[in-house]
Amino acid sequence: MKPDYKNWMPKGMIYAFLFAFLGCAAALAVFSLALTEGTLKTILTVAFAVLTLLFCILTKWSILMYRAFDYNGKRQMAKQIIEGTAAYVNLPDGGKCLDVGCGSGALTIAVAKRNPKAEVIGVDRWGKEYASFSKTLCENNAKAEGVTHVYFSQGDATKLRFQDETFDAVCSNYVYHNIPGDRQAYLLETLRTLKKGGTFAIHDIMSRTKYGDMQAFVQKLKKMGYEKVELIDTTNGMFMKKWEATWMALSGSAILTGIK
């Protein structure tokens, strides 16, 4: 039995772009051949030509994204990101870690494999956007990896059910940018559950447009008493190159790490 961590680019999105491309191309052909010359034909032809080109580009982009993230593919960017983020999480024997937005369980399991004497809990809402991700999938992946000290449950990243200072470490990967609202507030909600002296490693697209001024946030955490807070750019060759981050719409990806 092999683990199945799925793909961060849902197949449903690829098919949606493909069907939209084919539909627009068909409409373009119909309007070009069926309508007589005139203003209406010109407008419809131009409109559907633009839409056809747009959805063609989106289809190709989504396929390339799928190939890049494929755990079993040539690039294996997802695996590199997961293992690279997990490397920042060090737990004491008997310690506990929380993975927020665990998806298919990849980061939860990677942290557990690096910390065999600790307990790792993964939470996710498993929404419709990623319908192939589920608690059962996470548990099956843990079983396939031979990891027994992991637990999965449904949870909301914006309002975690755990009490303050519950965990020795908290981590997350590419989660908060998907949630509308104040992403810095979501980070603080996650860090609320971290024990004094605990470590954190949160990887996301922390661009200014999504998160605001993250350098100011780093200083804010330091003023709150957090130690060794660092924002590490992961698009400088660490997980991907700058050009990859640009075409994959991942510019601004970084790990926020440190000690509470």
C-alpha cells in the first residue's frame, strides 16, 4: 500500500478550464461560420477569441502546475516543500504538534516521521474545493507510511478549538492565503495554541497583497516576546526558483519560523 497525497492542483479545476476552452472554441467556430458579416458577428467573434485564448492558457498552466506538484512526478515540488517545512519542526519526547490545514496529511506525517516519540495532530475543514482530501485519506496515508502517532480531526483555522499553549510546535503549509480576511490574525490564532518556548514553522504565500507587511509582523511578534522570529524566502532556490514562483503564482512564498 502506497500513500496517496493527491495534488495541490485539483483535477476538477483542470477539467473546468479545459471544458471552458473547448466550449469557447466551439462557440467561436459557430459564430464565425453561421453569422453574416456585421457588428454582432465582429463583437462575438472577438469576445470568444479572447476567451478561447484565455482558457487555453489557463488549461496549459493548470496542467503544468499539476505536473510540478505531483508527488511521483519528475519535479516533486510538493514533496520538497513538505519535507523542507517539516525539517523546521523539532519536538521533545512526548511533545505535541498541531498541523493546521493538513489536507491529505502530508505535513502531519512528515513531522511525525521526523519526531517518532511525539504526537502530531492534523486539522482541516476538508472543503468542497478539495473534495478528494478527507480525514479517511489522511488516516490511510498514515497507515501506508507506518506512522501511528498521528491523529486527524475537523477544524477551523480561523477559530481553533484548542486551549492556549497546548502544543510544543505548530506548523502549516499553503493554507491561510486560501482564507479571506486578516491572515495575520489567523497566524496569531494558530500561535495562540503554542506553548512558551515552543517552535513554529508556517509556510505560505506571504506576499504583501495577501498578508500585508510581514516584516512589521515579525517585529510585532518579537515585541510580544517571541524569540528568533524569521521570515525565510522559499523562492530563492530553497523550494523553487524565482521564475518558477512567478509563473506558478507563488511569488511571496516564505516560511515564518521561530520560538515563542
